Amino acid sequence: LVEAKKNALYKSEDGGFKWRKINDKRDIGNRPFYYSEIYVDPQNENRVYSVFTYVNVSEDGGKNFEQLMPAYGVSNGVHPDHHAWWIHPEDGSFMIDGNDGGMNITRDGGKTWRFIGNLPVAQFYHIAVDNEYPYNVYGGMQDNGSWRGPAYVWRAQGIRNSYWQEISFGDGFDVVPDRDDSRYGWSMSQQGFVSRYDWVTGNNYGVRPTHPDPDVDLRFNWNSAINIDPFDNSTIYFGSQFVHKSTDKGETWTVISPDLTTNDPKKQKQSESGGLTMDATGAENHCTILVIEPSPLEQNMMWTGSDDGRVHFTTNGGESWTEVTKNIKGLPAGSWIAQIKASNKNKGEALLIANDYRRFNYTPYAYRTKNYGKTWKRIVDENDVQSYTLAIVEDLEEPNLLFLGTDDGLYISLDAGNTWTKWTEGFPTTSVKDLVIQPREHDLVIGTFGRAAWVLDDIRPLREIAKNKTVMSSNIKLFEPPTAYQAAYQQPSGSRFGADAMYHGENRDFGAHFTYMFNKKEMPKSDQSKSKEESEDTEETEEAKVKWDSLSLQIYDGERLIRTLNQKAPKENGIQKWTWYMDEAGVDRPSRSNRERRNEPGGVSVKPGKYKAVLSYGDITSETMIEVKSDPRLEVSTKNIDEVYDSLKELEQWQQIAADAVKQLVENKSIAEKFKKDLSTLDKEVYKVQIKASKDVIKSINELLDIYFGKQDDRQGITRNREVTPLQRLGLARNYVSNSQNGLTSTETTLINHAKKALNDVLTKTNTFFNENWSTYQDTMKDLQMNPFKEVKSFKVD
């Protein structure tokens, strides 16, 4: 009850005209400004649910409550801090709970709960990455701790929740992986608590800074500043109202700045916080440092920004500080300095993000300085984006390419912030809290507040467009591709068959991924007034006419063409994708029936190395180089790679020889079958010798095909023949060779010899058949004088 000295539960039975106190014990709930809601079972007016930090239930109309479901200290806990509750209007045992950890459902009145794990609604405050293979994404989530998980996986299926590891608890904020060893790092939670984590063992310990003067109270923001020194992996910085520096990975700290906030005593009454209801959780702390940003170009130079609008920098490691707050024109005093990003290209240059929505000012603010804050140019205002700004990042290589996070989504600039475009392709309208670029793989990693983490793979095409705007109008342009890894893949952890209740984040596909710009060639309209002679000339040259309905991607190893891929031209203009599976052109497969081959078959995997890719559209081409590497997690010797490749190429040639022999058998079988059919139609008696010869030849060919493929089995069910065919021996040898880890052993050599002997045996029989049986048959049929005419008769009706 508003302004009541003691919380209580009241009940009205006349629509709210009269109220009666039912319960004033502590079991009715807490934190009414944040949650505290009452729900009544539609089938039982005495069953009352109080929804707050926990959920308590009363069976006696609210006189007494007990906790409905557990949270801590059990293996089936439900996340606390409950904000949403739904009871089925006709079945009180069916309820849905929405809390700080997601959504849970019960169908038995709360005895058991099922967590809904396929809703990606995490709220990230910050995002970081490491440089592992595959690299990992780090971030802290609102009331859900700090986490580490893969940006993609070399596993079948998608990125499962189980691949992510919580590395520390609390309200998670920034995570800083240790660049010396990403097993370790620093994570933080509210009230300035910092942990040195070990994500493998969980051996975490606190390294929160202290002040040498015991009478100084440190003020830590709910979401404090932390960063690692670009020049020294053992040096980290942390913010209170001061900048704290550690040179031993957090074991000890020194204060290297004065109070860099306004130190306004009116904003430091946290112990009196809450107004009507006390709620001193740390979220209300003010006059604190939000940003510490060391320069990657200048040692001992760093920027700071505070939650009360102050911006400072030092160029001597904190010995002296310069305030540049008043130089930021148009920014309301006291604004929240959310981010400062020091340039990796020019000294004294930085980007700054500020917002003022906590005072109901939703205007976006983003600035750039090129002279250590003496002047600032505003690069984002309300004409550019729809809501207030939260994050920004400049491309690591191209200064024209910028990404901006706002409360309504992701924006991109290709002209250094002069104009902005909202990114909507495959990305939701959601609050974008942080942005980081993974330097090795050139991915943009995005932390959102409500839609979890996202990865925009390979921003190099955008980088090239920002560098050269004419690329946008190219009919075809092949961009520099990422390195392609011949990675080993596992099955997913847990059940392979997760159905729909198990969440699978979209995974990066296997293969070498090319990105290209496509703009359909505009063709001139045909001239309707052409003469007949001109039309005939056009028809004669049609074969030589350039085709604009398809694309071709050719891969070269030096000057040797090793693969050709074709596809229809895209229906839409813009940036497109194409995958090459790192294989050379293959050979034909032996078959009992001859079929026209439409596409080039894939063959042996290429060796690690650099390859040229040429994309063709009509008579326009664009080319680039791509590097293929072995799985970086494995030790693969050059000797093994060469032996496996050479052996597989040899086996592949054997397959082509077998395919050619089988094709010749099948083609000539068709000739014999046609003779047999045609002669039987003309006159079975006259041509009985030739018909029998055709039958004998067909039988001989079938017997040879049975040696290659095994006898055809028409039995129903899963059948198996005992004989091992030459083609099976060839496949077995190929399988063992392709799986070799240490070059060819006696096992592979033996299987290769078995395949070679079996193939030579059947090829010898095939050659004998053609040199003897088929040759005789040919002579017989060449001498045949086929007479389609029969004796005619005269007819009349008497």
C-alpha cells in the first residue's frame, strides 16, 4: 500500500469499495516497485499467488503463504525475480511464469516446471571475443551471469545452448578474456565486483579494487568500466569514481586518477534510495566511471567517461588528466557517456556515444574528435536514426565503415558517419548494446538487450564498398573471402535428435565461402524493325551470343583449372553468397544405366594452399585469391597430406577407367537389345540366328556388369550379397586412404593392391569380351541384310 509503514495484503469483496487486511507477514512479497503482483486461481478463489523475487502460494485466501518452486541449492531450480504470470482460465494447473531467466511452464499446478530453452531472449550488456579456433563470444547478461560460447562450431547441426558456459554469476556485465590464455580472464557484476575466472575448472576468485585510504568510499556503477591495456596483457583498468590500475592481472591495484566525476553529493544518497520503498541494490549508484578506453596507438594514453557526463583523457598514464566535457557541443550536461572508442588509425582520434533517455530525452548522440577532444563533430542526430544511441565501432581497416547500435537496432555508415542506413537484412529491430569486430575473421559480433548475441559474418565486402562506392554498381564483383578451414566435424553434444524444443543457433556452414556483388545486366530491347536477312544473320550467330542467365565460378591451382561450378543468375541484385566445398573436379561414377551429366562431380579435397577464384557473368569476370588451411586444432603433416592426395587421385583415375569400361558395356548392350527387338519385330524365324546371338551377347554383358556391381537382388527388404565387388574394394581403399592420419600404412597399401587386382581382373575379362565375343557379334550383324519388307498379298471381298 502506497506510503504504508508496513507491507500488507488486503482483500475487497465489493469491487474495491471496502478493504480488509488479510496478512502483513513477510511471506507476502517484496520490492513492490519492481514486481509484486497478485493472481488468483480462476477455479479456486482461496488459491492466491504472490509473484515477486519468488512465487509464494496461499491455499487459505492469503492468510498464509509458502514458496511454490525452488530457486537456489537444488538441481531443478527456477530462476527468481518473477515479472509475468499467466493462469489458464479453465485449468488452474496450467500456468506460465516469466522471470529474469526466461519462461517456464507447469501443467501440474507448480509441482514441476519445464524451462523453455528455445527462446533466444538474452539481454547482453557487453560483448567480447577471443582468438581461439573457432573463436568464442563473451558477454554479461542482465541477472544471468557472464558467459562464454562459440561464434560457430565445427559440429553437425547448430549452436546449442549447452555449448555456452556460465563463467560467473550475478548481473553479468563486461568480460575481458586474458590474451595470454583465454582459459582465464576477468568478469564483473554489480557493485564493482570483479572476478578472475577460470572457465575450465570454475576456480574463480575476487579481485575487486580497494582504496589505500579506508575512509574513502568507492562508488561503482551498476555496469562499471573495465579494460585491458593494449600494450601489456598483465595490465587491466577498473573504474569507480577513480581509475584503478593493476599490473599483475588484478592481484594488486593502484589509483591513477583523481575523482573524474562531478562528485555531486545530491546524487550520492544511495542509502536513502527508493523513494516510497527502499531498494538499494547498487543499480542506483551515481557519479561513477562508465568507460576506460586505452589507445591502441599511444602507450599510457586513455579516455574516461562517466555516468554524469564528464569526459577526460591522459597521455602520461594518469599522472595528469584533461577534461574535455565542455567541448562536446550540443550534448546535455550530465548525459550518460556510454562508450568511447579510441582510433586504431590516428592518434588523438576517438568516437563517443552518449545518451540521456533516463531523463526522458531520447535524442541520439554520437561524436568524433581528431584532436584529443579539443573539438568534437556530431555524426549522429535525430535525422539519422530513430532512437537513442548505445554503441559504436569503426572498422579495423577502413575508416569510412562504421556500425552503430541504438535502442531500435543496428545502423551502418559507408561514409564515416555522414549518412546512416538501418540494417534490416536478417537482423531484428532490437536494442543493440555493444559491438565488436573479431580481427582474424572480420566478423561483426553484436550484443543485444533482448534478442541475445548475433554474428554478421565477414564484413570485408562492406569494407570494400565503403572504400570504393562504385563497387555497388558493378555487374559482378568477387570480394576477398575468409580463410577456409578443412575442419574435422563432430556430432552435437547430447542427443543428436533434439527435435524442436532444443534451441539451435544458426551455424556457419562447412566450405569455402565467397561473397560477391551482383547487378543484373540490363539488355537493350530487340529491334522490331530488323529485316528478314538481319534476323537470319542473328540466328546464325546465336551460338556465339553471350549468355547472361547464369554464373560460373572457376577455381585454379596456379594455372591448372581444378573446379568449375555453375548456377542460375540470382533473381535479386545485391550481395550474394556462394560455397565451394574445397574439392577438385571429380570423375564419373560407374552405373548400370547411362545418364547425361548436368553438373561437374566433386572429387578429391584440395591440399592446403592458395587458390585463384574467377567468377564469370556473361563476358564479365572478377577474380580473387582464397587460402585453404588444415584444421588448426590438429597436427597434420605435409607428408600425410601429399600421400593421401596422390593416392586418392590415383584411385580416382581407376574409378574413371572402370566408369569408361562400364559405359562401353552399357552402350553396346543397348545396341544388342535394339537389334534383338528390331529383328524380333521384323521376323523371328528369318533372323533367329542373329536374335540368339544378341541374347548371348546381352547375357555376357550382364554377367560382366554383375562382376562390377554385384548381382541385382530383387528380394524385398534390406538385402546383402556375399560377394565383394571390385568397385566395393575400390571404395574401401578410398575410404581408408582418405581417413589416414599419418600417411599410407600397410593397411592402405594392402587395400589399394586388392582393389587394383580386382579391377584388373574384371577389366581383363571386359577386354576379352570385346576382343572376342563382341568382335564376332559385330561381324555377324554387319553382314546382316535387314529387309523390312514382307511378301504382299492381294485382298478382295467375295
